Amino acid sequence: MAERQTNPNVQAVSNKTVQDYLTSNFGEESVKIIRAATEDMTDDALAVKCKLKVSEIRMVLNKMHSMRLAEYTRIKDKDTGWYSYIWRVNLGGIYEVLNQSMQGEINQLNNQLEENTTVLSYICSKCSKSNVIDFEIASKLAFRCPNCKRRLYEKKNSNDEIVSRLGELKTKHTAFQGHIRKHEEMKRLEAQKRLEEMKAAKEAAMKRAAEEAEAAKLAKIAKRKAAVQARAVARKALKAKLMRAKAPKMKARAKTAKKRR
């Protein structure tokens, strides 16, 4: 469970905007596949995990690969000659894609709103209200319909729909930027955690190395001390042996000296 919560792809698909984009571009099963791909996996393994056909898995992954949201490694079986594909999903670039897409739509709606308020257009009430004639052409026609010669009327542009959509999109964009900031903060914290873990592991390794070096040093000293003691014992034993060997001769000499007296 901890792996699923910290997996960046799972975090990404928890956002509704990301989900909508994925299902719109890669199909309804794309979110399920991404949630399942918490590690590098073959398309066959993903098919089993998602309970989908391998062809469905490959179709989604190939589409994602074309947009650089998935990558694969091809491995050849030496015995069969068949290739297997190990897939890795990476949604890291999806935030920038969506952010630019929403910002582009906002800019487009702003331009459309500005155009509707600054550009004059005219229509004929009889022929067609949908056949809009811009100001330049209408002036050349003396503001008369080219079909029935009736007078052209200025078209009243209704911006309510644009304003409503623009408001919704701006709110959505602001919320999505908040999600991006949260995602970046989580990435920063995870990177910091990895650095701290690496630092702790390095310090632990250095401590173990120092302890092992100290233990080796003490063992070497103890070995030398034991060797010195062993040599001292050996010298003492040799001296005792020599004394025992000399004892009969010394005794004989003492006896001879006593007789001479």
C-alpha cells in the first residue's frame, strides 16, 4: 500500500483533470493500467493484473509511448527468439502538457471575447442570422443584404457562454496549478528523503568501516601480545629444559669436587 501511495504515476491519476485527459486520449482503461504499472512490467503481466486483453494493454501503452508518457525495453529470448517488452509508465511530462493546453484555451477564449467586443458584424433578419457579414464587406454593400437587398443589422454578440466557459476554465486551471505545486513539493520531499537515506547509509557504512578497522587493529594488537607471551613462555620452557639437561652434569661436577677435598 505504501508503494501505491508514493508512486508518482498513481499520484498523478488521482487528479480529475489528469484522469479526464487520459481517458479522452488513451481510452477508459488507461487509468486502470497506470494504477497497476507501479513498477517495470511486461504487457502480459499487466494484462493479468488488470484482467484485460494483451492487445488492449498494448494499444494504450503504444499511444502513451507516442506522446512520451511510456517507454519500453525490448528483450529477446535466446531459446525461442521471441521478443518481450518491459514497460515503464512515466507521467512526469503530463503536467506541463495539460498546463499549456489549459493556458492556450484560456488565451483563445480571451481573444475571442476581445474580438466579439471590438469587431462589428452584420446580419440580414430575413435571409439568415447565421450568415454573418463583417463590417468591411457590409460597408461595401452599403449595409444591404446581397440577396434580398434588405437592410443589414448589427449583430449583437452574446458573450455569456464564453464568459462562463472562461470562468470555469480559469478556476480549473488555478486548481490544477495547485495540484502541480503539491506534486512538485512531494517530489522535492521524496528527493530530500532519498538524499537523507543515502547520507544515513553512507554514515552507517563509514561507522561500520571504522568499527571494523578498530576491531582489526585491536585484534592485531592482541595477536602481537599473544605472540610475545608465547615467545616468553617458550623461552622460559627452553631455559627450564636446558637447566634440567645441565642438572646431572652439575651434580656430577659437585660430587667430584667434594671427593677431591
